[in-house]
Amino acid sequence: MTIKVLLADDQALLRSAFRVLVDSEADMEVVGEASDGAEAVEQARAKGPDIVLMDIRMPGTDGFAATRAICSDPALEHVRVVMLTTFEIDEYVVQSLRAGASGFLGKGAEPEELLSAIRVAAAGEALLSPVATKGLIATFLAQSEGADAASGGYQAERLAALTGREREVLVQVAGGYSNDEIGERLEVSPLTVKTHVNRAMAKLGARDRAQLVVIAYETGLVRPRVE
């Protein structure tokens, strides 16, 4: 199956480079380009891509706003957004995930890393570059959520629908482990893990594993490690 990719970046030269790279792969195809966030949303609705490579800093509607618009549109439920930026700033990582992005990658990444990011996101996995570590994400999520103690009851209710095993799997997902790794750690098959992940996503209203990571920290199920 060919992965349909939409390129959203205000730099035409960079879009051209991405197009050549993506179109060189047998399992990928660029189906559209956008020079700002508003156009990215329009193109996503018109072209129905599987993946949007979204620049964060664009004139007018930025990448965060465009990602929120795409990820909140029921008609675009299948679309996954990978954020691209020159500046791998911790706050950007958190804002990207909160907006609904499935991944975050610096523009300085190697071509193979970018292609891998597309495939990983298309498969429904969470993608974070080495610089954007989950420890940093956890810290920022904890800081923002900890400011609102009144939300504790609501956050606990969000997890009430999960079974004990689903909670265990959610903890492992938040740790960045793959289905195979989780299977080994919990002594179950990867297929069983996938079933638990899918059920947790459905119960929590998560689009993908990246959103499960956010929910795990928001609800306090997982706490950031203090180094």
C-alpha cells in the first residue's frame, strides 16, 4: 500500500527536496504541497493524505493550529501529522503532541530518518527524535497538568474504563516500548499487546500511540523520572 504524503512548509526549496526524497520511495507518494497552515488544512481535506509533514513556523496559520484543525476533524481521522522544525525546543514537542501530532522530527535529520518517520507514523506508532526525549516531555506535561489540581478527579475517571492489563500496557507505551518489547516485558504475544493498545485507544479517544503517551502523563498514571 502506498503512503500518501502531504508537504506543508513555507520554503519552496525545502518542499522540493522533500518531494524528491519521498517520491523516490516505492511505497510513498507526495499527493500535495502547502505553503502555510491554512493551505495545509485545505489540502488535507482535498487530498486525503495518510501523513502530513508539517512545519511548525509558517506565516499566518502556524503548524500547531493547522495540526489541531486536522486532528480534530472527524473526516480526517486517518491522517497522521509529523511535525518538522529547525528548533527542537522542549515546549514545541509538548505543543506538537497536544495538538494531535503523531511525531516530532528536526529538519536536520538524515533522509533515512525522515523516511522512517513517515513509515512509523503511518503504522500508528509514536515517533520522537532522539533530542525530543520522553523524559523532557514528561516533565513539561507534569508541570502544566500539576498546576490544576482540581482536574484530578476527572483525570482518574478517564482511566476507569481500562482493565488492569490495559493500564499495564499503557504504562509500557508511555515508556516508549514497541509491541514486541512490551510483549517480552509482560510475557504476552505482540498481537495481544496490539489488541490491548487498540482497546485503550478506543476507550480513551486517542488517535494513536503518541496520544496515549500524553494521556498516561496527564492522568498521572505515569510520573516523570527525576534524574
